[in-house]
Amino acid sequence: MVQSYIVSDLTSVRSRDVNFGWGKAVYGGLAKVFPEPNKESINFYIPMKNSEGDNGILVPVYLPSLAMERFVTELHCNLKVQSDSGPMSTLIISSL
């Protein structure tokens, strides 16, 4: 079975703007991120607002455990290198 990793961008969906009649939405994203067993992995870019009111993009990541361990190691390595060399760039180069 060929496995796929799908990425979908939901940042333009504007689900927070839907009026259901009970006030402003606090969250306008997915209810479930984790895939079912033996299904393709799907990842979504979700619009979010932090506690200070700044807009951003939330990227939940679900990977098999070995791939997640490697992802965490690479992410920590890249963030450490960037913080040692000054302000963080928006570009993260990885060799996964």
C-alpha cells in the first residue's frame, strides 16, 4: 500500500465568520486532526489568533512515532541554530 501525506490550506476558508447565532467563534478549525489507522496522513494549515490578538497559522502535525521523533530532532536543531545566529528567519531548511 502506497502511503501519502496530504497538506491542505484552510487559512482562506473564513469559518470564524460564520454566524450560528450564539456569538463570535472562538475556534474555526477541525474537530479531529489524527488520522484513522491505515489511512493517509492529512495535515491542515488552520488560521488562529493568539491570546494577544495576533493572527497566525496553526499547523498541527501527526506523524508515525519514528517520523515524529526525527521531526522533533530536526525542528529543535533548526530552531537552536537560528536562535544562535540572530533573529529567526521565516525559512527553515531541513534534510529529512
